[in-house]
Amino acid sequence: MAYQTIRQEYLQIPVVTRAYTTACVLTTAAVQLELITPFQLYFNPDLILRNYQVWRLITNFLFFGPVGFNFLFNMIFLYRYCRMLEEGSFRGRTADFVVMFLFGGLLMTIFGTFVSLVFLGQAFTIMLVYIWSRRNPNVRMNFFGLLNFQAPFLPWVLMGFSLLDLCGFTDLFTCLVLILALDVFPNQPGGGRWLRTPSILKSTLFGLPKVDAFRNL
């Protein structure tokens, strides 16, 4: 009975959130059990281009360090805000959510190359928090029990912390580009949409009609 309940709760998690969170947990478990090492996962452009170790483009987003407080903190943030985005702004638009994931990951990979970051999962999680805050301007938030503010101010709080490390620096640039692509330019007179979901992704993989992916974003 307990197994069925857990399984049912697990399957109720939106598909993208479920897949990404599960991949992160399994990757960390594999490292903890010494089946693989972080040296096989980290982002290294030279190994990717010269040795064709293309899996590093993905695995560097899946490892958040050894099991501990930092790992649990990141998993809670990842699960919470990824799920709220998928069930909120992107409800019924899984293909759009996947495209945002891929576009955000691509930007982080580019910026991460210039600042020599080897793991980008934490920055990716903060990106999800940033985008959620833009979609929920009236929500009241509490930061570590010290600061109380509305969701739109969360990016500025995160920006303050981003000054302390390169991970936040990379995430800040990624978020700015995403907000420009999704929020700013499409709403300007004569502005166009930079980010569109390919029709084949919507119709073939998700069985959705071919419509403008971000018309309601």
C-alpha cells in the first residue's frame, strides 16, 4: 500500500520536473556509491570537442555535490520552483517548457565556458526561481527568515548573492537574456519573439496542435 501511494504521488509530478529531479538524484546517488566520479561529469569544453565526451553537456547540470545540506537545499529549490512553473505558467504546454529548458541550458553553457564553471546545476535552479518570480509578482516571500519581500524583488536578492560567486554571475546573464526574449521584446511596438517552440516538437513528441508556442507567456 505504501509503495502504491509513493508511486502514485511520484507519477503526479509534472513530467519535466519529474525527469530532471530524478536524473539529479540518481546521478548524485551514483557518485555517492562510487559507480561514477564527478570527474566524469563536469563541464570541460576541451574534452567535449576533442574527445567527443558530449554527455558532459548534460551531466554537469545533474550533479550538485555530495549528499548533504547543500544538496538537499538545491533539490528543494529545484523541485519546488520547477514544478510551480510547469503547473503554472507552462500548464498544458510541456513542449514550451522543454524549449525554455534547452534555451536556458544553452545560454548557461556559453557563459559557463567564459567563466570556467564546471557544474551549472545550481545556476540553472536559480534561473527557474528567477523566471517564476517574474510570473508571480504578487506573492510574498521570506528569505531565510531574514528578509520579507514580494516575488519581483527575488531576482535582486539573488543578484546580491550572485556577486559572491561566478555561478550567480552566469545565472544572472542567462536570466536577463531569457527575460528579454520572453517578456521585453515581444511586448515592444514592432517587437518579435526570439524563442519559439518548433512545431515538430509540439506535434510529434507531445501530440499538441501546431500553434504559436509562447503566445500566452
